[in-house]
Amino acid sequence: TPVAVRKICCIGAGYVGGPTCAVIALKCPHIQVTIVDLNQSRVDAWNSPDFKLPIYEPGLEDVVRQARGKNLFFSTDVDKGIREADLIFVSVNTPTKKSGVGAGFAADLNYVELATRRIAAVATSSKIVVEKSTVPCRTAESMRTILEANSKNGCRFDILSNPEFLAEGTAIKDLFSPDRVLIGSLQTPEGISACKSLADVYGNWVPQDRVLTVGLWSSELSKLAANAMLAQRISSINALSAICEATGANIDEVAFAVGKDSRVGPKFLKASVGFGGSCFQKDILNLVYLSESLHLPEVAAYWRQVVEMNEYQKRRFSKRVVDTLFNTITGKRIAVLGFAFKADTGDTRESASISLIRDFQSEKAYVNVYDPQVEHSQIWMDLSEASPSMSLDQIKKQVTICPSAMDACKNAEAVVIATEWKEFNNVDWEAIYAGMNKPAFVFDGRLLVDAEKLRKIGFQVTTIGRGERL
Ligand code: UDX
Ligand code: UDX
Ligand code: ADP
């Protein structure tokens, strides 16, 4: 019979583990949830008395306020967390490898392996171990081998795959009412029983028909496939946006018309300056690596093209800025509005802004950047990493972080909208226009602003996916 889960430990208090397990605690008051992390300052932030949490996510603070100290705890005592739990989520980071075999493509599984070995080393009773981090196919198998080879007498480990589909910025909403919860297990009696234990946890708030149970490998592959297909939609629409710009068609009209086909559907068809985020590129590169390892080069090339189209879209956009500003931006001031990879998050991983600013820097422009959420230290870190040949002092001579959109646009030649923050729509564009050099240009990389309204004020407006002659 399935174990009734009483205590959950989550290893990794990041973007995935933190919100996911906070919501589990809120929805399951009878389960004690402890989130552990090696990073002391991250844990301190989760525990901070004034709720200055380490990640910004609408609704998250409210969830933590309700559950923290009751049945939700944050700690750096990883071993204690492991020992006490019946069920352990492994939710550590799996970045793309920077060196060694598969560098630039394969996921770095070092953190997953270390966490798994820790579980084997300190557990004194049986555990259900759940891989939550997005991992390449067959990782569960490796985890199982490590756990079984190191288990003590009487300890059983059952491995489940339970990928997380939440999107940043809507994490709490996605967790409260997920499209689906996917649980993969071995199709043995023990595997199916462990699967039932976890399904019962979600059963506290997720309707039964949304909890899908499948084999371990299907579960692992479904996560990569879901992200690859979402990213592919964006690359497809962005490829079409290039045709629109060259012909005078309008990508919004095209996307709307295409999305009306119920077989295609209307969502996730918004042309942009390029997708970012910690998942899309990483997971596709992972799929590319997997395909190559399986001797499927045509499949690898197909998915690789989705990432290449995204790189092209970013390059194409910064080139359009330079071309429009009379083929040179040397010494000109460009205001970049938005640094996060999308609105409603402070996360900058793989953000298109990073590539744009790097391109503007190499054209010797001055850049003013403003983002309502991103920490300044994060911006400096990202820009340094993007231009390894430059010192931070050199970068700071060219780039200024501004306290508001209005400040960023002061004395600029052009405004580039890189993140779709709502407030960029509501700024006083008349006042911005008054403070800029003329002719004043706006480049909307997010189909955010009303181009006609801005043209009436006097701006020269360039919109992604719209031909110049419109
Ligand atoms: C994504 C998946 O949506 C989520 O299910 C998975 O668990 C993790 O990866 P996330 O990266 O948080 O989530 O954000 P998402 O909303 O998917 O956006 C990713 C990028 O695509 C952003 O840069 C966004 O601006 C861009 N995007 C999205 C577009 O350019 N156009 C669209 O139509 C949608
Ligand atoms: C298609 C479009 O559906 C239609 O809107 C357009 O006007 C003309 O082209 P059609 O070619 O008649 O219509 O057939 P469709 O049902 O779209 O199938 C096309 C091919 O895709 C078929 O060979 C079908 O077997 C295949 N297919 C379709 C799949 O392999 N998998 C699917 O999930 C759907
Ligand atoms: P994700 O976006 O996948 O949630 P993050 O980088 O935001 O990734 O979070 C992963 C967290 O996992 C980090 O805070 C990191 O300190 C933590 N972590 C990594 N390895 C271990 C480990 N062995 N034990 C505990 N925590 C770990």
C-alpha cells in the first residue's frame, strides 16, 4: 500500500523548489515541508522577518506568510532534512556544462549527483526520491543506481520523475491550478505505489484528471519536449516576423489569423526580440545533445535550428537599431527599457537585453538601462559575463543603470523596449519625447506600445514584425 506522506524535504531553494514546496505546504497543512539549501544567504532571505524573499514572484510572499513557521521551514541543515523526510524533492540547478564532454549542450548533473549521494549517505529509513529539476532522459536511472549501490540495510529508495511546468512570473497561479501534474515511475508494484503516494499529495488541490502518471522516461522526455515545442512556436513566429518586416505584412495580424485555427491555438505566438529564461535554450540544447548521443543527427539539427533562429532574431534586432540610426550609433545614447527576460520577474538568465546591450557596446554607443525588478549587481554581473574581454570599469564607462524609465531616456537618441513591463506603456511618453535628442526613435521589441500614438507625439517608431512602410 502507498506510504502516506507526512514529511517532505526539498533540496534546493531556488526558482523551482522554493515556490513549488511553499505551495505544497500551503495546500497540505498536515504535511511538514522543509526546504534546504547549501546557500546560507538564500536560506536567510527565505527566512527574513520582513519577507524579503530571494525571488520575486507575484503571490509568493502571501503563500510564505501563511505557511512559514507552521508547516513550512527553510534551513541549511540538509542532512537533518533528508533524515526526517518520507519524500524528498531534488530541485537543484542543472546548468549547461561549460567544459568537458558535451560542453555548451549537455546538462551539468554534478549538483544532482551530489544531492543524490548525500541522500544515500545520510538516510536511515526508506525514501521516495523525486527528481524535480529538469534533467536529461535517464537521469532517474543514474540516481537509482547511485542510491541502490549506497543504501544501508532496510532502506529502500523509490525514484520518481515529477517535472515542474511553472513559468516564472506566474509561478503561484501555475502551481495553484496546473494544466497537468506529470509523475513518472517504474512500472513495478513498488514504483506504482510510490507514484500513488506523490499523486495523493497533489490530490489535496489538483483535480484527479490533471495528474498524469507515466513511465519514468516518458516523464523526463515530456518536460524537454514541452519546452522545445513552446520555444519552437516562438522561433517560428519570429522567423515570420522577419518576412513581415521585409514585406509590409504585420506579424500581429498574421499570428492572430494563424492562431484562430483551433489546431494551432492562439497562445504563445507573440513575436519578440527573442526568448530568454533559464529553460528554453538549456532544454533544447539538452535535446540536441541527447539526439546526437543517440545517433540521430537530423533530429539534432532540427531542434538546434530553434536556438539558432533565436540568436538570429536578437542580432537582427540590434542591427535594425543601428541601420535605422543612420548606420552608426557610435557615441549615441540608447535607452534600454527592461533587463529581465520577461515581465513580472527579476530573473535575467539568457535575457535578450544582455545580447542587445553587448551589441550596442561593441558599436561604441552609450547605454542607459532601467528595469523595475532586476538588482543592479545582477546587471553588472551579466554584462561582465557577456563581454569577458572588458573590465567592469570599462563597462561602467559605457553603461549606466537608471532609477526610472524617464531617467533612462533623458538625452537619448533612441529607446529600445526589451521587456514587456506594463509600466513602459503607462510612462509619460510626451515628457520622454521632450527630453530626448531629435529625431527621437523608439524600437519596440515586444509589440508593447501603441505605435500610432507615439508617432503622433513625434517619435520615429520601429516595431518588431512590422514593415517600415506601414
Ligand atoms: C518556460 C515554460 O513556459 C515553463 O512551462 C517551463 O516550466 C519553464 O520554461 P519561463 O521560462 O519561466 O517558462 O517563461 P515563458 O513565459 O515560457 O517565456 C520564455 C521566454 O519566451 C520569455 O523570454 C518570453 O518573453 C518569451 N516569449 C513567450 C515570447 O517571446 N513570445 C511568446 O509568445 C511567449
Ligand atoms: C491541410 C490543412 O489542414 C488545411 O487547412 C489546408 O487548407 C490544406 O492543407 P490537408 O492536406 O487536406 O489539409 O490534410 P491535413 O488533415 O491537414 O493533413 C495533412 C497531412 O498531415 C496528412 O498526410 C496527415 O496524415 C498528416 N498529419 C496530420 C499527421 O501526420 N499528424 C497529425 O497530427 C495531423
Ligand atoms: P532552479 O531554477 O532549477 O530552481 P536555482 O539555481 O534557482 O535553480 O536553485 C537551485 C538551488 O539548489 C540553489 O539555491 C543551490 O544553492 C541549491 N543546491 C545545489 N546543490 C545543492 C545540494 N547538494 N544541497 C543543497 N542545495 C543545493
